[in-house]
Amino acid sequence: MGTSTTIVRAGPGPGRYLLCAALAAAAIFLGARDMVAQGAAAEKDTTAVLRGQVVSAMTGGPLHNAQVSLLQAGVGTYTDSTGHFVLSGVPAGPDTLHVRLIGFANQSVPISLQGNRVTTATLMLSETVLQLEDIHVTVRHMLPIDRLAGFENRRRSRQGVFLTPAEVDRKRERANKSADLLRGLPGISVGESTVGHTSIRVPRGQRWCTPFIWVNNQPMPNLAIDDLSPEAILAMEIYRSGSETPPQFVYRGFTGQCATIIVWTRDGRHH
């Protein structure tokens, strides 16, 4: 069966102008529809999905509760019991994948996320070994030791900011995380974060400084303050500069220690 085509030509008169107007309106509608479709496709291509697993470099076993974050996108999550994680709807393009877990060395790797695609990654973390100098102990008298005796002596020196047990108890009533105990203290900024922990910063001239954390006289280079529960904390000391920090709390393995937070727990453990 053939196909016939009828061509209608507009002659002079009002009908000609009506036909031209209809054709123009149809062209505008089709152009707008194409623009909407192209915009939806472009928006779809700007997001990506990242799936992966975090394992131990020594055993190959999965690592549970490791914090996984994309630094440029500012998003993150935690691994499940099998070490797996998923980040959906993240911006496509280059980023830095950062992984941290207490007891393991932090790892940061560059990654390129393709729009409308699933990117997979496997990250292997190595356990950290803290090297300490030889300690020589001479016991002269078996006397009970008050863990907060040094705390009180330093508090009387009027250097640093201190949260006594009574002040911690009062702030704990409104604290959802341990970082909330630091809110309202002079010279300390407590900010929100999308990767599971609250950011603690101290101004350092034109820059910001992240404090180094000690727990019960033990340096904790990979610890975030929110890794501790508010119920476990007995008292806190905050020193907002390196010169303000007592010498015994300057960790030699950490360069650029510009501020320090010392946490004392109720049971004396490092948690």
C-alpha cells in the first residue's frame, strides 16, 4: 500500500497567519520537551553509586563499623558486619575516599565516580602499632592514687579549659554525643558533620586546628571524641594551643599538635 502526501499551501489572507502561528507554537512545545528530557538525563548522569568492602590487610577478614567517607562530597557511612558499605546518590566526578577505624591506620585513596554507574572499591587497612619508649618504674610506697589529683593541680594553674565531674554531669543531661559536652566553651568550635562524627576545631590564627586526644594518660591518635559515650566520661581538659599544653601531654609521634583534649573516664579504661 502506498503512502500519499498532501501539501497544504497557505494563500493570502488570515488563514495563512493562523497556520504560521500554529506551526511556531508546535516548534516551541517540542523544543521545551527536548530541553526537559535533556535536563533530566543530565541530572541523572551527575550522580553515582559507590559500593565496596573494608578488610584487614593482615587477615583479609571484613572490618565492621569502619567509617567510610567521600571528602569532597562531604558524605559518609559505616561498614556493616561483613565489611560492606554503600553510598548512593553521590556527586559524579573525582573525589577522595577516606577510611578510618580505631586500631588501624587511616587510608585515603583518589577515586573517580562515573555518572549513572556503580563504582566498586575494596580497601585494606593495616593495624597500627604504637611505639613507646622504655619506661622504668621504681615503686617506693604502695599508696592509693587519685587519678584526678593531677587534674586538680593543672586546673589551679588557670591554663586551659576544664570540665569537672560536676560540670560534665550537668552538661550530660543535654548531650547526645560526647562532642556536645564541649559546646559553649571559650575558644572551641563544635560543628556538625555528615560522616557520623562532630567536628571539633580550635582557631589557630587564620586557620583551624583539630585537637589531639588523650584518654587516661594514653595518647589516642586515631580516636574521635564521639567514639566515647558521654556516660563514660568523668572529666575533661582542653588546651587550645601547643604552648598551653602540659609537656607530658605532647605526643612526639604527632607533628603539629596545636591543641589537646584530655579525657578522664569513670572506669579508668580507654574504651
